[in-house]
Amino acid sequence: MNSGDENSEPIAAEIRRTLEYFGIFRYPLLPAEIHRFLSFRCGVEDILSSLEIMKTNGQVVCSRQGFYSAGGTEAWSSERVAGNQRAMAMLSRSAGFTRIISSFPFVDSVAISGSLSKYYAGENDDIDYFIITARNRMWIARSLLHLFKKLTFIPGYQHYFCMNYFIDDENMAMEDKNIYTAIELATLIPVYNPEKIARLKLRNSWLREYLPNETPHQDEAYLRPAGKEIAKHMAERAINLFLPEKVNNLLMRLTDLKWRRKWRRKGFPMEDYDRAFQTTLHISKNHPADFQKRILSAMVNKTELARV
């Protein structure tokens, strides 16, 4: 491809948009990563050609380590390298924590999400989990896990058990369809029952509209080995004897009531509640910081400034 190629301008615009998105996190990218997260179907060679032109024109910056950004400093690359190293250490430790989470009743699949799923960890970052549960048992599984999490404060392990997104097998279609959700979904790292995480991504095929260069490959390096799980199955059978659907519904209503009261007490706008705290029979999302809104708003502001 050369500078006169009809695709060069849209590719360059999408490269800049992708770098600006990750620039919100101060996270420069390698060319292969730019290609993966680009909202424009093309080949890696097209990315490399465009980057050379954009670098010459001063539209992008390339660090000594080969990371690209839309105006970031060399310090961003150093921060990324350090964060990548911390992430690898945390991912190596995650197997023990995953073993505990996956041993709870009705937990069908577990994946690592958040910044760690991009192989980055800040100095005080948590391990965030995306959890798929059995049908009509999500609120039972969630409540049991969060009762356990209260105990993790005693040894100071609470940061290794951030379980803030649950869905059940009944409805694996994500309601929010945008670039933020697409990237979060595509980068999930399965750590227990990878088949269901693969099915989740397949069920949400709309993400290919935002990430057309994404491949179905999943990193399975951190999987928890599957066992017989006899105790888990026995616990599930016991719980199923006591009107589990009614208990599940009751736990949902009680949790929603608690969260709404807390949201009002803090003076946050109620119109933002349902996005930050999705509370349905099949989805539980607990994101009080509402990163999705903040990041999408930041991208809109960048686009508006670029038009001025």
C-alpha cells in the first residue's frame, strides 16, 4: 500500500482513533494490537504501511520499545512494560483464586476481565472476574461468592476476588453494544470452562462490527484444571431442594434494593443507575465507577475537538 491508496486515509483515521482510545489509559500499542482493535477490516501490512506514513507526518509517536501512541510520552512505554510484568505475575497467581471461585455452586465458567485481561496491572490493581452461572441460579451463586469475599478481608486478599460481572446461561447476549463492551468481551481470558467463554463471544457476534480483525483465538494459558467437583455437585443438589428459583428471585430483589439505596445516598443521578448496576434475573453488573460512560464520553469529546 502507498500513500495514494484509497484505503490509506480511513485506515489512518481508525489508527488514530484506536490509539486515542487506549491513550485514555496511557497505554501505547504494538502494530499487531492496533490491527486487532481497529474498527476497519484490513491486513497487518496495511497497518505497518500507514504507521510509517503517520510517523513521518508526526501523527503518531513510536517509542524505543516499538509501542505507538497518538502523542504519548516515552514514559507511557516504560509504564506499560512495568505493568505487563506485574500482570504476568498476577496471572500466574490467579490459578489458586480461580480454583476457589469455580468450586462454588452453580459457577459454570470464569474469565479474567478488566485491565488484567489486556495483560496490564497497575501497582494496586485488582483481579476482576467475569462469571457465567447455571440458568436461574445466578443470584444464589453471586450471593454465596460475595459472602465468601467478606472473609477475604481478614487475610487482605479481597483485591484478588473482584467479582463484578455475572451472567447466567439463559441469556448470554450483552445489552450494551459499543466499542468499550466489544473490547472488554474480546479480551476476556478464560480461566475455567473455556468452552462457555467461547460460546459467549460467538453469541455476541456483533462485536465483529467494532473489531472486524478480531479472531476467535482465546488465551488458555491460565486455565484451572478440570476436576470431578463432587462436593460442588452435592451442594448444588442440596440447594435445588429448597425452592431455588424463588430464592434466586428474592436475592435479586434484595440486592437491587440495597444498591439503589446506596446510589441515592451518594447523590448519584438515578438515570445512570441501570447502566452502572444492571440487575436482572440473568445479568448482574456492579460498576459504580461507570467506566463505560466515562470512556465513551472521553472519545466523543476527542472527536468533537478534532472537528473544530
